[in-house]
Amino acid sequence: MSATEDTHDPNRRDFLYIATGMAGVVGAASVAWPFIDQMRPDASTLALSTIEVDISSLEPGMSLTAKWRGKPVFIRNRTQAEIDAAKAVKLEELKDPLARNANLASDAPATDEERSAGKERENWLVMIGVCTHLGCIPLGQQGDFGGWFCPCHGSHYDTAGRIRKGPAPENMAVPVFEFISDTKIRIG
């Protein structure tokens, strides 16, 4: 038989090569798995990925703060005067023209309707209560625009949570949320 006519005949050596290679792959996977598995979030973190908040006690003009993923979330039942003040602001006057609403497209404009819970529930405002400058917690119903004021560095937000004055570069973020009933909101 010449070299050109040599056909491969599986034998015991080929089987040993394949078996050894597979054993190496299984061994490498079993060594790597604990390192990969430890990168997953633990059960307490997963439990906080969504929360349900009862808003039945909030009358117009009242707010509450919930904790979600270690951050405060401001939930406000705005008055008609607060809604009217937010709607009166022209987009050209805003420092940040984007809504920063996780429920909408990333390029949605920062109108009052795009920042609130929508047309049917425009009185409800849900946003992460962290100043976008250095992560401080703003004080509610204060500042030059009647919304939120961060006393640490002087950022002023309006009644829709939009930055109007000060060093903060962006509007306060609106998390993913939905009304699961007339009296409950699910965040996350």
C-alpha cells in the first residue's frame, strides 16, 4: 500500500486520543464552573429586582420613597398646578432634552407626558431619587422650580424631575414600572 492509497483505519490509539481530549474538556469545565457561577447575583439581589408599592394612601401633592436595588425611588401624586407648571416648560429651555425614561425609546423628548406615567395617569411621577451630578439624594418640593433640590451642589429639578439649574447633567432617571392595579405599582 502506498502513501497515497493510505486510508484511515480507526484503531485503539484514535479512541484514546478522543477520550483523553474529552476528559480534558470535562475537567476544564468542572474547574471553571465555580468561577462562572459566583458571578451570578445572589438570591437577595434577585428578590429586589422588582418591588410592588402600594400607592393607595397618596393624595394629590403627596409623595413616598421606596427602596429599589439599593436606591431611593420617588413616587409622587402631583397636583394639577404641578402638572401645568411642568407642561408650560418649553423643551428649548431644558438642560437635558431627553426623557431618560426606561419605559420609552432612549431618544424620547423630555416632555411632561414622557416623564410621567402617561396620558391617563399624568399625575403620577416615578423616578430614581438620585441627583445625576454626584449621586446625592435631592430634597422634594424645594428649589427654584418647586420640584427637587440637591443642596450638596445646588442642582434644581422641576416638577417633572428634569434638571433646570445647577451642575447636574441629566434629568433624574425613570425606572421600568407599570401599574398592576389602580393602587399598586410594580417597579423593575
